[in-house]
Amino acid sequence: MFTTENLTKSFYLFHEKIEQQKNQLSELDQAIGDGDHGNNMSRGMTAVIQGIEEKQPETVPELFKVAAMNLISKVGGASGPLYGTAMLQMSKASQTTEDTCQILTEGLAGIKNRGKSSEDEKTMIDLWFPAIEKMQQGKLTKEDLVAFVERTKDMEAKKGRASYLGERSIGHIDPGAASSQLLFESFMEAGVF
Ligand code: ADP
Ligand code: MG
Ligand code: MG
């Protein structure tokens, strides 16, 4: 279950992980995109932490909202509006339910709507979708997350910059799936699930 405490902790952890892996994320994006994914996420999450410290949100929906607004307004790349829309939908969902899977499913629906994308197109959805599915079936583990990211290697990109490469995108991990792994790991370490 999301609580004000564990969600705040999740965002701090996510920011830390992004800072630690900024270069690796940008390197993944260098191979099949424009090489800025680590920097985009770093700029976004730095703004999210600043927003949290300034606004001191006291509820789960408010926390997701602060995250959404900062990601949408501070990140130039595609990932900002995509993560931001996910957070906005999670803000809305958490006003009416405490069901973690349902809240995450609404977040995923936000990404799909915004990106006009679905599973197996080599995007962050290929982390979100199987992760939520596994949570519905039983326990999601960190090993599962690693496996889901690895699976994006074999996929051909159908959306975003990587899709310009067509078949040449095969053999590389999707950077957005890799950053989403860090988000889900943060939720786990903060005790959300
Ligand atoms: P940009 O491509 O604008 O430079 P980033 O490099 O920050 O933005 O983010 C790229 C990531 O965004 C991709 O690895 C992919 O996971 C995700 N992405 C891009 N387009 C879409 C889309 N239409 N739907 C879902 N995810 C997408
Ligand atoms: Mg990029
Ligand atoms: Mg870019």
C-alpha cells in the first residue's frame, strides 16, 4: 500500500538511483536514441525532490501530483511527459482506492494513452506491464525486474526515437525500461510492496 511516508521515501530512493546510474542510462540511450535519458531523468527527479521539499505534500495523491507536475514541466525528452502522466493518473487513482495494483495500472494506462503505445514495442511499458501482472499473480521480485529489462533487448522498437532504427534497435536494452526498473526497486525498498 502507498502511504505518505513510503511514497516520499520511494521518490528519494529513485532520485538517488537515477543519480548513481545517470551515465549508464544515457549510454543505453546513446545506442538507440539521442543519449540523454540519464540526464533527463536526473533533471526531472531533482526537480521532484525540490518540489517535495518546498511543498511538503501530506497525502499520497498530493505527492504523486507534485512528482507529475515537475516531471512534465522540467524534462524536455519524451520520458518526462510519459512518467509525468503516469504520476498524474496515479494521483487521481489514489484519491479513490488504496489498491496498489489498481493505482499502478492507472499509471500504466496513462503512459499508454500519452505514448499511443502498448506492450512489446520496446519501451518503459515492457517493464511496467509485466511487473504489474506479476504483482497480481503473486510476489514481484528484483530478479523479475532484471529479467523484464533484459527481455527488451530482443524487441524491435516501435515507438520513440529508437523506432527510427527499426531492426537495428534489436540487441539493445530500452533505457526507459531500465529507469522504470529503478522506480519499481525504489517502491520495493521503501516497503510499498
Ligand atoms: P527522448 O527520446 O525524447 O530523448 P528519453 O531519452 O528521456 O526521451 O526517453 C526515452 C524513453 O522513453 C525510451 O527508452 C522509452 O522507454 C520511452 N518512450 C519513448 N516513446 C515512448 C512511447 N511512445 N510510449 C512509451 N514509452 C516511450
Ligand atoms: Mg533520449
Ligand atoms: Mg532527447
